[in-house]
Amino acid sequence: MQVLSETAFMIHLGHQIRLTRTEVERFTKITAIEPVGVCTLADLEAYIARCKAHYWGASRETQFLHWLIDREMETCRRVA
């Protein structure tokens, strides 16, 4: 069985960024909040903060969700 990997990375030019369709879909699937208007790393960090504030708490589920969000953010930052 062949496994296909869709590796698409955020586009980064100076201070400007553009999330790929795949990244937008992943963030939306994880958070149910679409990352609209994300044009800089600061915008992306603000989006992450809004998502975490929306899903706040100390439950294991919330901790796991925050971990997923952080993992996606780290993937984006690696290429920026």
C-alpha cells in the first residue's frame, strides 16, 4: 500500500505569510474556527490565542486540543 503525503508549507515573504489550503483546512478541522485574515505571524499567533481562549479549561480533552493547535502552529513556524 502506498501512502501519499501532502506536504504543503505556508508561504513566507518578509513579514507576510499565507497559509496553504491544507493548513487552513487542518486548523479549521481542529478548532472549528477558520483562520481568516491571517497575513503575518502575529496574526497567526493572535488566531491561536483566540482558539485557545475559546476552548479553555483544564480537562484532558482541552489539553489535547491545545496540544494539537500548538503542533500545527509549530509546523507552520518551522518554515517561517
